Amino acid sequence: MHNKKKIPAPQEVLEDEDDQGQEEIPKTDSPPEQPPSTFPHWGEIAEGLKNIEFLWPGWLPLGFLSILAGEPGVGKSALALSLAKCVINGGQWPDGQPCPNGGKVIWLESEGSLALNLERARRIGIPLENLISPFPRGVDDSDFQLDNPAHLEYLREAIKEHSPSLIILDSLTGSHRGKEQDANIHHRLKALRDIAEKEHVPILIIHHVRKAPSDGRGALSLDDLRGSSAIGAMARVVIMVEPASKNAPEIKRVSQVKNNLAPHAPPFGVAWANNPDGSDGLVPVSLPVPLRPITQQERAGQVVCETLKDGPAPIKQVREHLEAQGFNWETVRKAAHKMGIVTSSVDGVNCWSLP
């Protein structure tokens, strides 16, 4: 008897062919890959940012704006030139920290004092070939203007050609045609800040204060910067230079009133001296008893006295004058009350006068 071979059913044949033609797909518990997020996280952002670095450790950060402020004639430009000398010649920063040499400095003159600063630079021994002008040969402009797009472009080209270690603007007051109280000062400083950030170079801006403490009661503070509060807000470090005391005006106290990037460095003293080689320069000196920071109310009282020194003035006029300088009116009223300012009516107008 012959064995009959089993003929598979058509469905079985189809299933066998399907099994032979397909590989078994391993099972996985992993979720499907998600498309990249439209919004980056801080880890991704950090990869594109530079670490915070300083040219002058703790004082002049790379890629940011810094301000050097003080009253007229206190020696702001002289101190800035001394910093330029440190960058170019090396040696020590004014606080004694070591400074490597070999850099260049772009000097943005805006007050028509180039001849004076040129003579100062010679006196303190700066190699003039390393102090760079922002204006190309053949350009007649002498004062750098932040609100002139051509001047900003000149600066970018000078940076590209010379790779400076430091840029100094002397001063903010002369570098624009607007008022310092005007909110537009923020936009002018932003253009400079963008250059500092893109080129990773520190920019030091010389600026003025409203009024120096004439009575020797206290040190300058951030509130004393002249003009809009946006000026101080745009800088990461604000440095004040002022007489160390009423009895020692030749000694200058250099201190930080703002530092967003590092702990506040301790203040130090400097004085102008004649060096043995015949050149002038700043030398470190000990500070007298530390000054107490003057309060905003005390500062307001000083300005009120200055405003009323020639006689009574309408309260409305006094208020406009003080508020234009950034003082809060309630602070002014408290200062006036404390000093015994007299309120009276002159031709039907409420006025203030000194007691």
C-alpha cells in the first residue's frame, strides 16, 4: 500500500511563504524618536557662549561695557591712559595684579582733547604706535560719535585690522548729540555693547557724576552717575575715582560701585608721581580711613542747596530740576524737611528757599 503524501492546503502554503519572506521584527519598549524642539534648552545655549573672562581680573571683563566715572578734573582720563599703558607695556595693573604686555588699545576721543591726551600719553611712556585711532587716514572727523553709523563702522574695521585688547571711549558725554537723561541713550550704548560682545573685547567708557560730595561725608555711589539710569544698567562694572578724603585730595580712591560678574574688588589708592626715568605715572598708595557711602537723601540735599544758593525758586522748578537728575521727589522732600528748607509764596507762586 502506497503512503499518500499530504498536500498542504492553499492557506497553509501562503502562510509558509509569508513566514519565509519576512524577518522577525524585534519588539522594543523605546518611544519613537521625537523631532528637535523649536526652543533650545540652556544646555544648548551654553555651548555657544564664552566663559566670563577679564582683561584686568575682577575689573575689566571681556565682551562687556564698563564705566569709569568721577567729577571733572579728578583724573579719569589719566587713569584710563594708565590702563592703556598697562595693556601695551605690561607690568602691573593699578591694584598690583600682574598685567601681560603686547596688546593694542583703540582710543575713541569725543571731547576734542586729543592733543592733551597725546601729550599725557608721551609723558607716561606709552608707545604711540600702539594707541590706535578709529578714523581711517583721509577722514577729517576728530570726535567719535555713537549716533553716527559711519563712525561705528570705522570702529568695526579698526578692530578687524588691529585686534585690540582694550577700547576706551573718552567720554560718553561728548559722544552723542542727545541728552543724557534721554531714553535713547540706551540704544546708543547698545550699539557699543553689541560690538564688545561680538568682538569679545572690553570697552571702558569714561563718564561724569552729578556732583561730588563737597563735604567729605561719603564716597560716590551708583546713584551718582549722571544722566539716565540706563547708563549704569548697560555696564557690567562701574568704577568710581574720587579724592580719597578732603584732607588728601592728591590721593585718588578707585572703587567698584557695581560688578555683576564677580565679587566686588576692594578699593585701592593711587597718586600721580614723577618716575625716576623722567616720565609721569600713577603709583599705588595706602588709602586713608574708608569713606562712608553718601545716601541718596544726602545727595538730594546737596543739589537742593546748590539750586537755591542764589535765592528762592519755585517748587515746581526745583522738582523738575531734581527729577531730571534722577532723584525721587519723596526723597527730595525728606531731604528738604531735614535741612529746614523754607516754603513761602512769592507773587502767588509756592517757592523754596534756604533757611
